[in-house]
Amino acid sequence: MKKRALLCFLKTDIHDHKRFKLQLEELKRLAISMGYQIIETVIQTRNKKSSRYLLGSGKIEEIKELIETYDIEVALFYNVLTSKQNYNLATALKCEIKDRYDLILDIFEQQSADVVSKLQIELAQELKNFPKHKIQAHKKYKTEHAQFRSSGEFAYHSKIRAHDKRVAKIRKELENLKRRKLRQIADRKKGKLPLKTICISGYYNAGKTTLFNILTGANKPVSKEPFTTLSSKYQRLKRKLGENFVLIDTIGFVYDIDPSLIKSFELQILDMQYADKVLYLIGMDDELEVIVTKFYYGLDLFDEIGIDKSKIMVIFNKIDLCSDDKIIVLLEKLEKDLKYFPYLFISAKTLKNIDLLVKMF
């Protein structure tokens, strides 16, 4: 049985008539990919967040009624909640509370298959959830054992120590894996036959893995679901396309993702940071304004995670799904900033301009 979910969104910009729709659509896609059944959507517009509930108290009462009426099991908030807000909402609404950050971590956990990804996700979960669990434990032990140095206080501090110990252990394991990865990167660049690395990055469902398969002859699974690629995939370019190239398919973006979530995949980011070229893949099957918005957000995200923009090649994929007029208007809208990047329009599905793409390597 699918969990019945309510989507919640606080809009603080009264002049925003488009961006919030894109944000809500992304939340809906993420929720559906995790198997939630979306029952209702609640949007509130107010100048600033409520420190207690994020939303105003009147809107909370409205949500309570919806939860009771439709037997809703989880409230999914687009806005990232503080630990205090999460606790207060769970107490007031009597249902599971998750924000967009929690939801993406759940997807990461569901999609992870290798040791590196699992460790990075576990660390991100520990760091995200600990403040919330700390508040819950504090309330519980304070109620049950209020006196100084009681068994409740001991249990509370034991939980904190256990958390700190686990985080330290994971960090140590990841640091060892990072050193190993950096050695592998150095070996590729300094070997008898130095290899140039081309990293495919960009948004999920933009065709990254499809392009990877075409250029390498691989048969990696392709899916419309977000984050199906968490661990980087490496493969030599097809011999007939070029010598001494390694292609890397790595973790995809989602619009408006918290940069700290992408940064938690530090080992995958190393592939982008040390690559000779980074292909920034954007799907042309989105609406024009969405493409423009994603273009600029992606550039900001590359900057946030330390990717040298001189290595970026902007690749607009899926031109088989759009008109020539759409391409012309897009170029007009991006004219000011697109001139700083090599760019190309391709179709990984029909192979249009794939030969020109390889020549750009």
C-alpha cells in the first residue's frame, strides 16, 4: 500500500508566479518516485517563516483537518525544516514529517548499491537527523527523569556519544576511500598512456546514462527516476570514436537541491573536479522557461561544489523532442552567458551531432 501524503509549500516571494510551480513539480516527482500517493497540496504565501511551524498557525489547523479527513500518513514539506520545526509539526499534526532534504536522502538510500554511496548517505543522514533526534531524546528524558545525573540524563548523553563515535568512524572510512580515489585519478593522468577524462553531469532524466552508453558501448540501465546513478561509472570511449578517453557518468542534479546534499557525495565530486572536460547535460524536453532556470541554477551549483567553469561544455540533449523555433528562442534568452561556454545541441536517441560532440573532446 502506498503511503498517503500531503505536499506543503511556503512561498515567501509574493511576486513569484512561476518558480514555485517548478519547485512543487520537483517535489511531486520525488515523492512519486518514493511511492507516495499525493492526496492534497497546501500552499501558503507569507512574508517570513514561522519559527515554530514554518507555516502560520491557521494553516496548521487547516492541515490538521486534511490529515484527519483523508487519513494522511506523511506531510512532505518542500521547504527545509529546522529540527525544532520538524518536532513541533510532528507533535501538532500527529503524522510523519519530512522535508525535501529528507525525501532526497530517502531516494539516495533506496538507490544506493555500493559501499561508497552507502557510507556517504549514512553520514548525511546522521548529520541531518541527529539534531531532530536530540530534541526528541531531550524531551523524553527530561519528562521521565528530570533530576540531575539521573538514568534519563545518562541515556541522553550516551546517545550523543554513540552518534559522535559513528560519525567519526564513517568519516575515517571515507577519508581512506578518498585517498585511494585520488591515487587512481593520478594514475590515469600519469600512466604510460595518459587518459583524458570526460565527466557527464547535469540533471536527472536529461539523458546522461543514454549518452554514456552510446559513447562507450556500455549497457547501463536507463531510468526516468531521479538519482539512479549514485556511484560513478567509468568506461573507455569506443575505439572508433577516439583513443585514450575515459568517460564518467556520475550523480545527477535535481533543481534547487541543497548544495550540501551534493557535497555529501564528495568522492563523486572529485570526478568532476579532476576531469579534463565536464559535459553539462540539459534536456530540451522541458518548457523553455524551465530550461533557462535550470541552466543558471546548474552553473551556480557547479560553482558551489568547486568545478572550474573553463572545463564545462553545455550540451542540450533531446533536440528530437523540440522545434527549431524553440532552439532559436533559447539561444536568444541565454545569449549573454552561453557565449562563455562551448555548447552543442544533440540527440542521444537519434545520434544527431554525436560525431561533433566527440570532436569537441
